Amino acid sequence: MSGGLGLEQRYRRVLRLLPGWYRDRWEQDMVAAFLDSWLTGDPEADEYITKAARPGWPETASVAGLAARLYLGGAGTPRRVGSGVAHGSQDGFASTSSICFLRSDW
């Protein structure tokens, strides 16, 4: 199925589910963490693991869930142009609130 791909390439393939801006920032760290969870330090065992192992379903599901949150605008995602309330409306709301507050003091 994955042909001659090693474990690192398989993880990178899973990480392609994530938005490009997120991968640019975190891909190296994520791949290092995934590999660190697999590798033992024994050269023979590590060689076998990198050839035979695959990202598990829990890891893949976790990355897919993260991708969904990032694409849908979860916490920590950059703001999209045109999303949310326009700045003018926010300023207008603040001005209206201030006026209402001032009038309540009269």
C-alpha cells in the first residue's frame, strides 16, 4: 500500500491533512515526536521499525481531528479575511456602549 516509503514519509503523508501554514510551522516537530514514540535506540530494531511500521489509527484520527479544527477556525488559527464581525461594527458597538453608559450617569 505505501510501497517503499519509510515511517517518516508515512507520517508526513498523514500530516498532509493539515493546512499548509500549520505544516510549515509544526511538521518537523510533529514528525520528530511521532518517530521518537516508535524508535528504540537499537539500530537493528529501528531499521525494521522504519521499514515495517505505519502510523496507527489513533494517531491518524488525531491528526484528522486537528485538521478539522484548524480548517474550521478553532483556537490558534489565523483569522480569515472577511470572517467574524467587521472592525467598524466593533467600533460602533464600543461607541454605542460608551454613550449608553454616559447617559445612565445623568
